[in-house]
Amino acid sequence: MKLNPEGKKIGSIFTIVLIIGLTLFAAGCAEQGDEAVEGAEVSELSEPVKIGYVLWDGEIASTNVMQQVLEQAGYEDVEIIAVDVGPLYQGLADGQFDFTTSAWLPYTHQNYWETYGDQLDSVQTNLEDCRIGLVVPSYVTIDSIEELNSEKDKFDGKIIGIDPGAGIMQVSENAISEYGLDMELVSGSSAAMTASLKKAIDSEEWVAVTLWSPHWAFNRWDLKYLDDPKGVYGDADHVETLARLGLKEDKPNLYGILTRFQWTHDDIQAVMVDIENGMAPEEAAANWVKSNPEKVNEWIGEK
């Protein structure tokens, strides 16, 4: 049967209306989908973020920078919490912290990784080629850990260390045993260690300290690592970002930022030097973030 011209016209109008209706329906679904995605992001941004860290100069720098970066990315409640290294790993394993940028692996924090590693998410290396060891002013005439005993009186029989739970302190205790050193490892804090170093250098006295690179002390004074022929301190570490299990699923946008967070010795040294020169850590971090917008935008995921 043939349609008359009027029937054809009605059929064409019906087809056009149907196409328009389907287009509007699809657009509405897409808009709802976009709103759902945006809603999920808004929900994540409003959730608290807890960052654990240890009070080492580099970790103070990296943690404060990460706090500034996350706030720039829109996170409303970013808390940084300083703890000793043991509670840091325990807190990550228990889910008390979302992440840390403070893990020195595979050597310095080896014992903690062996204890908690299967309960943590290794996200990304954020800093390469980080060395630890025993350091002396360059005017000290010995060059090896093996020579410490022969000059122990000039060092007052002491190696000046930092907080007792730090990985470098555990390794230094091993070094004292391996080298048969008749010297005391004095625990304290990072600030107390650098204060002792400054006091000795000002008087041109001999002093040996537990130290690591990068650190602002190498910018300020002429220092050297003592050779470690037994390899007790191992090769260079890297600094890793570790997260609690489940963070990737709970906060995917945050997790994405952590996978992109990588920087250099020059970057972290700039923050540490500003802090040592008297800036508050948050001010030094904000200064670095402001001066490095391209790198920060890359971490956040903005072009």
C-alpha cells in the first residue's frame, strides 16, 4: 500500500520528534553521569586526609609541601602528624594515617618494612639516591669508620645521633658492633644533632654525627662521609611514598596525586634551607609550591 503525501509528512515529523527526544534523553543521562563524577570528587575532597611523618628535616619539608599541594588540589582537611618511625609504620598498617612520604628503603627502614610491609601499599619512589652514614667535618683527618677507635678521645668517645627509634640509629648500632667501636651512640633529636655539629665546627673540634643526604647541613658546612668498607650502611636508599591498604579505592584522586609525586635533591634542599634560615615549615613549603607551578600542576594532574 502506498502512503499519500500527507501520510509521508506525518511520518517524517514523527521521526524528527523521536530523534530529538532520544537526543535530549541521552544528554540528560550524560549530565547526570557528570554530576555523579563531580559529586564523588567533591565527597573525596571533603574527607579528612591524615599524613604521617618523622621529624627528619627532609621529611618535614616533603610533608609540608604535600599538605600545600593537596590543599591547592581542593582538599579541605589535610592534617600532618609527626611521630617516631615505629609508630609511623604501625599507624599506616592500622589505617590511622592515609600515607607518608617518609619511608627510607630498602636499608634504613628495613626492619620496619620486614614487620609491616605486607600491610602497606608501596605507591611510588618520590626521591632517589639518598645516602646515610657517619659524617665528620672535612678538617677531621681520618677518612674511615675503621679509624674511629684510634682517635676516639678527639671525639670524646661519642657519636652524636638522632631520635632512638630512627632507622639510621639502628644501623649505627650495627656499625659500632661490626667495627668493634669503643664509642657511645648518643640519642637525641635531629635538631640536637645539628646543634652539636654547629658547636663543634664553630670551635674547630672533632665530631662525628649520624647524617643523611639530602640535608641542609651539606649546604652550610664542608662535611664528608666516613668510608664504610664493611658496607654496614648499605648502598644509597630511596624515599618512598607508602599508603594504607585501601586508599586507592577510597580516595582514587588522592592516590593518583601520590603516584605522580616525585622530586629532586635540589627541590627538597630548597625547602630545607629556607626552614633552616628561619622560615616556618608551612611558609617554606608554600614558597616552593608558588615557585614551581608546573611541577605542582603535574602532580595534581592539571595540564
